[in-house]
Amino acid sequence: MTRAGMVARRGVAAALLVMLAACGQQNTSPAAAPASLPTGGAATATQTAATPAAATPAAASLSVTDPAGKKLTLDEVPERIVCLTGICDDMLVELGLTPTATTTPKLLTRPDYLGAAGAGIPVIPGTFGGEDVAAIAKAEPDLVIGLAGVHDQLRAAVEKFAPLWVVKVKNHEDSIAYLRALAALTGRGQQQAQAEDRFRGKIAQGLAVSREKGLDRVTALAMYGSSSVGVNTTDDVLGAFLDQFFAYPWPSKGGGFETAQAYSIEEILARAPQVIFVQSFAFGGAKPVTETYRDNPVWKRIPAVAAGKVFEVQPELWASGRGTRAFGIILDEAMAKASG
């Protein structure tokens, strides 16, 4: 293998690791698309664009059962929470709280999260899934929140000083359910109900706008990569979410994570996306995806490319944000770019 080939493979592997980290909750089985997320834009919009009912505040409790069916019981209300995954930061901000320490500072410092105030949140060093446990302990947390399938390996070390709660988001309804659970643990039911109402309002409005502007007939694509690319399929959390508002013909190809989302540029051209959202992971100085493929003759024939409707989006939000706030911002951004 050439050095360039080795670098390319490393880039793909790194991108897949990030996607797996963000979406480790993905189900790569073609038959396992989230049942709560209907597919088919126009029919979906007609069915669900009605004003949603007001959310019920979660009752305070030190014992909750999360969407994955796992029961978590704490001895006291957690006041110092360390976040090892973006949805943790998202939930805390939605509840009017801040993490004691984080691993996603770029998400927290966005103006629609904590802005400049987020820069003061200590950052836990280490790789995703290999965070510095000593640094976590130094933060003196009452609760540590990580991602299932990634942070379970830290349990033995972390639970010497704090409970570890690993979350597993399969769709945006899970994001809401986890928000309710954390609201119960922290006694923030009112803030959770307000956040939930905002989010469901955004979804209802998005569905109405999609139908009104015909976006439900626009073929959209969310993809990611560095020197090579992958597609957020409809079995992926992000792909399933976008499928509600756009035409989104990107089913899982089956197999493991590396094959389920491995669409070639030729396969992407065959499905003729009219708008593309790209998450570029610039590992090791790699170019953004749009620069990498800029002179590729097949890439240039894709309708979205020819029409100037390919948008680089922030990976920290689109790849790591799996909470209600992130999904709301992603929806706003996607609708605005597709409509422009």
C-alpha cells in the first residue's frame, strides 16, 4: 500500500471513529429503522404538523429508568456532572445547568449554547473512550455521563469515585426521554418541559415549512468524511431525523458500521441529491471533503454540486449533537440552506 493510501485509510478510520462516537447508538441493520420516525416527507408532514400538546414536567426523583431500560439510582441530587458525550452538554444547557467538565468544548462555546461562558468549562483530556480518568476524578463529579458502547470500558475506574451513566440515543424521541430522565434527577422539570415544547414546536414548524416550500420533494444528503466519505443513512440518528423533512433516499447498505454507510461518489450521483450537508473531519491536516472532491468529474455532475448547494457544516454540532437543542439548530440550518 502506498503512503497516500495508508494516510487515506487512516483518515477514513478516524472519521468512522468520530461518527461511531457520535452515533454509536446507530443500528446498522436495514430492518431496524427507528419505528417512531416515519419516513416519506409529504405524508409525514400532513400527519404530524399539528401543534403538539404541552409537555409534562418530569417529577423530581433520584431513581429513573432511561430509554434503554437501564435503571439509575443516585444517593443525592447531582450538582457536579462531567460530560463525556455531547448529548450530556446539550441536556444540561437545556435544563439551565452547566457541566463541571466536558469533552466537547466546541459545542459548548457555540453562541447558541454557552457562548464565551463555555470557554471556562474545564476540558477532560484524552481520546474519545480513552479519557483521562484522573482528570475526571479531579473534577469531583456527582455523576459522569458517557456513551454506551464507548465509555462502558471506563466504568470500573470511574465508579470508584462517581456513578457512570451511559446513554444510547436511537432517535430524537430518545433525546427527549433522556432529557426527562436527567430533569428528574436534577429537579429541573419546568426547564425540561419548556425545552421539550420548544423542540416539538420546531419539528411541527419544520414539517409545515417543508410541505409549504416543497422541501419534502427535495433530495437531501448528509455525509461525512475526510479523504473518503460515508453517508448518514436512514438507520442513522441524523439521517432518520432529516428524512422527516426532505426526500432522503439513503438506506443502510447493511453489514457493519464501515459498510452500512459506505456510498461511493458514483452511487451518490445515481441518487442525484439536490442539497448536501457535509461534515468534514480534517484529521492530520486533511482537506475538507468539498476541496478533496472539487475536481472529481463524477462529483461535479452531482446536481447539488452543480447548483452550488453543497454546504460544509460544523461537525461538532451535526456529528456530536444528539440532544434536543442540537437537533433544533440542525433543523433550522438545514431548512434555511435548502430554501436559500
